[in-house]
Amino acid sequence: MNFSKQLKKYRELNLLSQEMLAEKIYVTRQTISKWENDRSYPDIHNLVALSILFDISLDELVKGDMIIMKNAIANEKMDKDVKGMLLFMVLGLIIGVPSITIFGVKGYIPFAILWAISMYFAMKIERAKKKHNIKTYKEIIAFSEGNSNLEELQKKRNKKKYISEKILIVFTFTLIFSILALVIVFITDLFLKF
């Protein structure tokens, strides 16, 4: 990404060491190093602080990165992983649940395999989100486009709320999955009686 080059360029133009820059925006020297070596990306607050410190626009600071950020958000690979996760979850319901009903304990094998594959895709999705700083990118794009949605995006960063949202999503998904599984068991039992 270009931000790392821009940061280093403006830091050196202002005759600042990584340590001096870190002190001015209240982060660690290691954080500046990570930004300059493309190992992490600053949040919107640090980007604004840097643009003010260097007396440049935010657009100039993240020059060229906006397209990369938008592409990361709309990542087609992540879409494929979501589709893969959903496909194997549905297969787990359609194939796995009836196999448990029909074959008993041995029927858990296809269910477990299909569920494991869907969890593999779920973990790939989470890794991609973290790797590409999707939340930070959404905030930066919202800010640069003057979107009033920025406050809502930043509220989502609140750890407690974020964790409670994740728990609610998992609980809701489990509830829906359980209801569907019960319906499939009922239908399977009906077919077995005939």
C-alpha cells in the first residue's frame, strides 16, 4: 500500500525520527515502524492526526490506497468463502441431520465432516477481515467521503458491544440452525415411516 511510503516520506521531510513522530501522535515507535513496513494500518484518528501534523489532506496521505481499501471490502474471494461456508452448512442440514436420524451415532460422521468444512470457511473469512483491516478501511472511506456513517462504524469498534454482537449472531444462527435441523429430523422420520 502507498500509505507506508507516504508516511515515511512525510516523516523524513519533517525531519522526524520514528520515535519523535510516535511521541507527537501518542503511539509507540513500534507502531510507526509497523505502519511504515506495511504490517498494520492506522485507524482514522491516527490518520487525521498525521494529516494535521504533516499539514496535508487525508487524501494525500492515503493516496492510492482508497481503491485498494474498497477492493478489500468488496473482496470477491471473501464472497466465495461466505458462499462455501453457507453451502456446507446447508449440506450439513440436508445430508448430516437425516444421516444421524437414519444411522444413529455413525450418522454423525458426515455431519461432522460437513460442519468442519463450513467452520474452515468461517475461519478463512475472519482471517481475511483481520488481515485486510476491513473495519478500519470502512471508517477511512466513510470519513474521506464525508459519510455521516462514521460514528456508527466507530461505535462498532467498542469491544464490549462487538463481542456481544458476535455472541448474539452466533446464538441467533444456532437457534435458526437448530429449528431447521428439527424440521429436517421430522421430515426424515415421516419418510422413514412410509
